[in-house]
Amino acid sequence: MPLDLDLTASAVVDDPYPYFAAARTDAPVQWHDGLGMWLTFTHAAANAVLRSRSLGRLWSPRDPAQPMPFFELIHVNSLLENEPPTHTRLRRLVAGAFARGHVERLRPRIAELADRLASDVAEAGAEGGIVDLIPLYAEPLPVQVIAELLGVPESDWPLLRPWSNAIVKMYEYAVTDAQREAAERASREFVEYLRDLVARRRTQPGEDLVTSLIAETDAHGTRLSEDELVTTCTLLLNAGHEATVNVVGNGMTALLTHGDQLSRLRADPALVPGAVEELIRFDSPLQLFERTATADTEVAGVLVESGTKIAALLGAANRDPAVFAEPERFDVARADNPHLGFGAGIHFCVGAPLARVELQASLATLLRRFPALALAEPPQRRPEFVIRGVRSLPVTVH
């Protein structure tokens, strides 16, 4: 019997986890007529989907009748949307560029940026005023970190967030014509901007990742093409930035509504690294990740026929009681936490080390600077399912 679950319904968007739990009791993998694909509801099934070599990321235009050439460009060349051998070559080059010390180079700068934004929050919340943490803190920090990583001048930082916002709207299952047009326009503007940045770095190298990507070669002397380089930079902004914003938003919502856990974390800042992993597990910023079968593949007893899609529901996997003790309990000291928030297998997030440094600095800074931080009003959740987050987080800081 097909699954009856509307992922766009407001009740599901507000809190999908009870629906996942109910579905999990029926079967680990179920067919969804509306989406035309299988969905997983257990950790084991999601993990199998992410790791299977016969379930791949096969990019195809969302609607061939409405071409989006720039949006297609930044996906067809992406390491996220390719399988071996193309993925192997791209991953090796991108990982090699990252290995040139960029995460450690940025560690002190990330702490500095977080502290600077915290000062803006403190000023806005002076004398007990209400402050929205999303636009003042959660949104600008990852933009600034990615900009520093890529070597984008500070004067251009305001360009990045609107581009990312418009592009990621296309990953949802209900997209308007206006959103489609905005995504294509943002893709074109971002691609043109990055082509110019790459051209400048070819003649004026810096300490940034773009310079490292230009210089990186594999064992055969192969380099990234310009399209691949531009696509990699776009992926780092869209995937890294959007996820980080929503971990901070979802995570601070969880902390501010679980006072015992917030107090525990304040009392022992050494818990911050583990707490970040729990923030990712408890309310996953990315809820769904698709794969397409390149051959008939069995997942949890279900045959996924070649050419058929199956999606790992990461939010469901991260609340699976077979893997997580008391999965509905938010526990900043959770020790055994094999969440799938960064993916698994060959598509495991290449930027995970940087994301962890950024999230730890973000959380530690808020705890240190604002000992009286508290919710002022209920958070307003974003209306999308796939990329889960809050768009408004009103707090008081004094």
C-alpha cells in the first residue's frame, strides 16, 4: 500500500518526526506515489542508500520544457551530482585543495567573525530589546566563512546569501515559476561572478581555496576545468552555507526550549563538540537526499528497479530507536551519535571538517557572550520540507 504522507503539509513541515515514527512501524522502505520514489524510514535503510554503488546521483533537468542553462551548469559538473569515475577525479582534486590547510587557516578567523557578529547582537539587544538571531547571527556567519574560504572581498559578501537562497529553493518539491526564474537568475549572476574571480586568481594568486583549486592537479597532471571549478565554489556556498544556517537556527531553538540541556552545556563548555553533533541529529537541516538505481538494487527487502528513485530520509534515520537510545530526547552529552547529517559513503560532505569548526565556534560564542540568552517569542519555521530551518528566532540577550 503506497505511503500516505504529504511532505508539504504544514503539520509535517512543522514537525515531521512523529510522522516518520509512525511510518517506521509499518516498513523501513515505502513507496510514495506523489513523489514517484521510495522513501526510507530507518537508519539502516538510509545508510544503505547512501553507500550503495548501484544507487547513484544522476543529474537530469527538472523540467526539460523549461531550460535553465546556468542552473544546470552548476549541477551537471558538481562532484555531488556525479558518480565514479568522474566523481573520483573531482573528489580527489577538491579534497587535495582542502588539504592545503584551509580549515586550520580559518579557525581563528571564524572565532573572530563569530565574536564580531555577537557584538552586533549585543548592541541590537541592549536594554532588553528583542533580537532575531537568524539575520543578525546565523545567516551572516556561514556566508562570511565561505567568502573567506573562497577569497571573496568583504565588499561583495552581501551578494552571496541572496544567490544561495534563490538557488536552493529549487531543491523543494513545490516550486513556482517565480522561484524558477529567480534561481536561474541567481545561478547566472553567481557563475559570472566566479568566472571573474577565477580569472583574477590566475594572475593574482592568494591564500584562498580558489587559488588552491586552480593549482591542484592529480597524478596524471589533470586539473579542474573552469566549469568544474565554478561549480565546486557554488556547491560550497549552497550546501555549506544553507546547512550551517539551519543547524544554528534549529539547534538554538532546541537548546532554548530544553533549559536543562542549555544549563548543562553552559556548566561544561567541553561538551560543545558533542553538542554540535546532537544539534545536527536532533533536527536535521537536510531532511531528504535522492538516489537513482543504476541497476536493480535491494534495500531493506524492497527491490528498487533500475531507473527508479529512492530517497534517504535523514531526519527519520537520525531518530531511529534501533540506533539511538531515546531518540526523541535532546541530549547534549549523547556519546554514541552516528548521525547521517553529513551523509555517508563516497558523497560524505567534503566540507564537514570546516562545518564542524564553524558550528563549534558559533555555539561556543553564543554561550560565552550571552549567559542570559532566552526565547522572546516562538520561532517561525521555514515553509519548506527538504531544507529544514527557522526563518526567525526572536531572543532576548540581557
